[in-house]
Amino acid sequence: MRFPKPHPESLQRVIQHLGVGSDSMVFVGDSPLDVEAAHAAGVSCLCVRTGYSASSELLKCKPAGFFEDLEAVTARILES
């Protein structure tokens, strides 16, 4: 990658590689940079509180969802 997050390059490359639309993807992240990158790429972002970021910092970025652990976010994705 030439540009680090929050630049959307990495997500744009995944979208291109998979041949899908950004509206059919979901990105799971644990930092404000993840949410910003997803927003910049037009991808929905679900946040998991597994990283170093405080919950309040993640919520300020307005993710599509916020989960306490990977089990909860996995369940949400599987029910979609």
C-alpha cells in the first residue's frame, strides 16, 4: 500500500479484487482510523472494542455498529 489508513486505498483494493460494490461489504475495525478509512471508501464499518482505542473515541466516529467482542460482531454479521 502506498497510503496508510485512514486513506481508503487498502479497502478500495479489496473491493476491486473481489469485484463487489462497496455497499455489499462490511469492514470490521477497532480504531478510529479503521472507521475513517471505511467511510472514505464508502464501506460500512462495525467496530469491536479489542484495540487500544477507548469506546468513546470509536463511537465519535459513528461506526455502523459497536460491539464489545469478536463473538458479538460475528453473530451480527452472520444474521445479516
